[in-house]
Amino acid sequence: MTTGNPAARIIAASLSAFLAGVAWLPASAETGISQLEVEQRGEVTIEASWYPRQAQYAGQADSFLHLEARPEILVYGDHAEAQFQPRISGGTGGGGQLDVREAHISGRRGEIDYLVGSTVLFWGKVESYNPVDIVNALDYSRGLLRSEKRGAPMVRLSWPAGPGQIDLLAIDFVENVYPDRALRERPAPRVNDNTAGFSGGASRDDIAAAARWSGYFGDIDLGVSWFRGTGHAPRLLPQADGTLNPDYSRVTQLGLDIQSLHGDTAVKAELIRRRGQYDRLGSADSYAAGVVGIEHNLYDLAESGRDLVLIAEYARDERRARSHSGFQNDLILGGRWLWNDVEDTEILTLLARDLDNAAQTLTMTANRRITDALSFEATARWPERLARDPNSAALARDAAIIASLTYSF
């Protein structure tokens, strides 16, 4: 389990925020304790993964079991609510986690919506890669191709502005979590989470500032964002003990995400300008990057009652081979097949190809509800020629088949 001081500090602060929020609710709602409502829910997931290709590095295993629980409690009155959702996970690959995704109080005063505590946000529009999405740290404890967001402690204020709303945020920094030695989808040396460094104005105690305006102009959904604070894409520096040390930098980013609807077709884009980000070679030059895409929906395909959504996206980074993300000149093609049945059956297929070196990855994911409380997901991922890509060479043998069952309560 993660037991370091930063994690303990965040968990304690998140729980304190939740308990303080519960204590404050009756006053904010101007009701008695008896009129508060409590809702308990959550989910438990068991997952099995298998890597059919021989491991690239010593110590890596070929199969894993993973168990994760996310209990959740909500306490709400007339004008505010408090939410608490810890995440407890672990498995045969090591790297067990105890952290908090949601622990906040939220509500409205006049025209201002507020949120105080830990939460997970998403900014963006496209399917393959979301460069504008910058707020939350990432948990790579099951591999670098399987990131999950960590909760970010913050204060967020929102209010109407023209045809949309503006959000102002103050965000406490949270570190990424990286895979243990036995895991696949990792660099050859182990990344040591406990020795993170900070440079370029960054700090573990940094409070980031961010703002985003989002709204609609007819069939156009638009978001404009700004972020300044310690980013979550560190360079990995080799150490004398043979490990890698994450070194975080302070970044400033301007972002634009847009979606325009044209009948059965949606045109999407995410564009950024970022300063202070380390590139693959360790420099921190200002750069522009973005993803543009199109989705077209074929309804009731061949009168089957099913829909097929065709997806095409192109990612570009002006740094090209120095890009830290690997999405420097990439084409992504695929489709989402929707059964439109009571089980919500869906299959998503994406082929991502690097146009500079022909490295590519084919991913297929299927989802289906088995009962009202039980759902199934299966993913197959097959990389080819990743050894040609400097950002992905360490993952060249990490083809994977992953299946999971989730019970919701």
C-alpha cells in the first residue's frame, strides 16, 4: 500500500474535508439533522490480464490479478452535498493503492456553484488523446498504457458567463503513481515514486491556478482553458541505484476544445500551447500541439437496430520526434459499434499509427451488462513495431488481453 507522507496528507485532508462538509450541511440547508439524506453505493472490480509475448525485462510477469473497491457515501441537503469515495486496490503485480478520488462538499450560493475538496475533472472532446486535460495526476500502477486519474484537492467556483459558464480553480499538487518491477508496460529501470524531484519553478507544495470557460453556440460546444502550476508529465532521470526519478516542472498551458455538430457528423478538436514542459530529451521549450477528428454515426446499420460510429483523428506536435507524449504525427482510425440493447453492449476498435516510424497499436474493447448490478469488459491490445518509436520502445512486447467483472451496489 502507498504509505508515504504525501499520500497520507492527502487522504487525511480529504476525509477531514468530507466530515467538515457533513457537519456544515444542516446550516447551509437551513434544516435539521434529521432532514439530511444519506446514500451509500459503490463498486468492486476483479480483473485478470495476460501478456502473450515474452517479457522484455527481467522480473516482469506474464499474468496478473487485480482487485479494486470504490465504496461511496453521499450526504445531501437542500442546497449542498458531501461526497466521499476512497479507492482501495491491489493485486499480484504489487503496487497496491489506498487513495481518495472524491472527498468534497459542493453546492450553490446565489448564482455561484462551489466545490471544496478532492475530485476528478475531465476537459476535452476527442477519443484518442486529450492534450487539454491537465488537472489530475495519473495512476500508472497497472502499466503506462493503463492510466487512471487520481483525485486532486481543489477549490472550484463556477458561475454563468454569456452562453456558458466560467470555472476558477485552485488545485493542490498530487504526484503520479508508477508501475512496480513485476508489471508490464514499464521502462526497464523501475520508477521510484518516493524520490520525486522538482525543477523549473515546480514544487510539491505548489497550488496551481486554472480557469475554463465552456458553453454552446448553437451546435458548437466550446471550451477555452488556462492552467499554471506543476504539471503531471515529468522527465524520468536515471539514478545511481539504477532507478528512474520523476522530475516535475511548472507549466503554463492555454487550451481550446471544440465540437461542432453537422447532422450525423461531429467535428472535434483539442489544441494547446504549453510552456515549461520537458520534452523527450529533457528540454523545456514552448510548443503547440493538438488533435483534430471527425465522428460519423451510421444509424440502424442495415436495418439491424445497431449503430456504427466511425472515428478518424489526427494528432500533431510541432516538436515532432522530441514530443514527450508520442503523439507527434499520428493517425487514429476506428469505430464504435452500439447494439442498442438492454444490456448496453458496445465494442470500440481503434488503430493508432505513427506516421513517422510506422509503429502502431490495435485496441479492441467490449462492454456488456450481465445483470443490473454486474457488468463485463474485455480488452485486447496488439502493438506492432513499437521498438521504432523512442517513446514506446519499452512497451514493444506488451500485447495484452484483459477481462474484468464489476459489481455495483
